Amino acid sequence: MNGKSFMYGIIVGGVIGSITTLLTTPSSGKKIRDNLTVAQQNAKESYQDIAGEGKVLANDFKKAITESSNVITSVATDLKKSVQHWQNDAAHHRKNIEDKMENIQKELEELEKTVKQNNL
């Protein structure tokens, strides 16, 4: 992008410099008209070049937006699947932990009964 801006600056600066030189240089009326015609043609060509580059830049920008949108959609879909998979795994592990905690609770109750019976 900086290279393009630099080139645009050179082109525009060259056109402005040419026009300034033509207008400040003493010449005959016909010569000034001829020089202005040449400068006008150069400016027109520069404008067309800049307009063409602008169109290319706009198309590149549109492509980048489309590709970014596709990538974001893909990443969001993958992330959603990963979260769902994690939730399913977590639910399974949660159930296992709950079952083990229930077993531990039952064993503790049985141990308390045994301890009470042995103390009596």
C-alpha cells in the first residue's frame, strides 16, 4: 500500500510541477496552449491510472472481506462444535463423579455404623 501511495504522490506531484512550470515560464500564447494541452492529457492519463488502481484496490478489498467472512464463519462453526463436544464430555465425567461421590457417601455411612457398633 505504501508503494502505491508513493507512486500516486510522484504522479500527482509531477503533474502539478508540470503545470506550475508551464504557467510560470514565459512563452508565446500558442506554446502555452500546446503545453497546457499536453499537461491536460498527462493529468487525464494520471487520473485514469489512479482510477484503475482504485478499482483494483476496491476489488481486492471486497475479496479480503469475503475471505475474512468465510474464515470467521468457519472458525465460529468449529468453535461451536468444540464447545458442544467439551460439554458432552464434561456431562459424562460429571455423571461418573456424581456416581463415585454417592458410593463414597454410602461407604462413609456404613463405616460410621461400623464404628458406632464397635464402640458400643
